[in-house]
Amino acid sequence: MGAAKPLLPPQKPQHGHPVHDHRHILNGILWVLRTGAPWRDLPGEYGSWQTVA
């Protein structure tokens, strides 16, 4: 994941919506692509499937 870090936007505090770590979101997307599983089967460790999808 270290190679992708320069490509991700910087984390900024936001008002309203909670901030999600871009790395966790990217890992969740990669998990779905690797496994071919539907978004709803995304493990909780990657966050809510509605957030990652």
C-alpha cells in the first residue's frame, strides 16, 4: 500500500460527514475486485459497504 500513498488525496478534516481513511476505502475496493464478491459482503474491517462502494 505504500506505493499508492502518494496517489491518494491528503486527509482533511471535514464538517458534516465523518472522515474515512482513504487507505481503508482503497483496500475495500481491492478486496471486492480480488474476490468478485458483491459489495454487501464487504467485511466490516473495510468500513460500511455503502461508504466504500
